[in-house]
Amino acid sequence: MSSSPSDPANKARGQVQVEPLLCKSCGLCAEYCPEHLMKAATDIPADDREGPTLNPSGHVVYLIHDPDGQCSGCGICATACPEGAVVVYRRAAFKSGAGPQRQPAAKEAGK
């Protein structure tokens, strides 16, 4: 299934994934996100939420809420996370005839 060029997901230059088991609800990802896209799962409308609200330890999980495709892929949220729960992928250049390719942001690329 391909998405249209006007789809917000096609505008975002970054994709954020949060590992719920590692998130301790410190909120540093949300504090430092320049676009203010990281939010406590409980603050994201249920219809827009992807992932759990609480992890097995009872911590409220922080997730990205980017309905308008504003994530730049800067990786600041991942750098701010002391638990390593946040991974940011940046949209790489398009190859001829290929769809978007994803590559890890700087923090993950060095691993």
C-alpha cells in the first residue's frame, strides 16, 4: 500500500520508535524535542496512539505524536533519553524508482 504525497508521513524527515520496556517516564525526550512531538501516552488521544500507555513496570510511556509529519529526525529526543528507549530514523535520499529509505540517526549509527 503506497501513501499519497500529501500524506503527513511523507513530509516527516524522521521516524521515532520508543521501546516501552525501557521508558521510565522521565519526560526528557518531551522536554528537549524542538517540535514538541514527544508526549506521555496518556496525553495522546486514544485514536492517535500507537503503542501501550503503561509499561509492565507501571511507568507511563512517552511516544511521538506527529499527525502533521513535523519530525525532522534531529535525534535530540534519543540523545536526551538516559535509558536508550528512543531510536530515531532519518529519511534518506530517494533512490531512483525506490520509496523512502530509513537510516538510524547519529546515536544509533555509531553502534
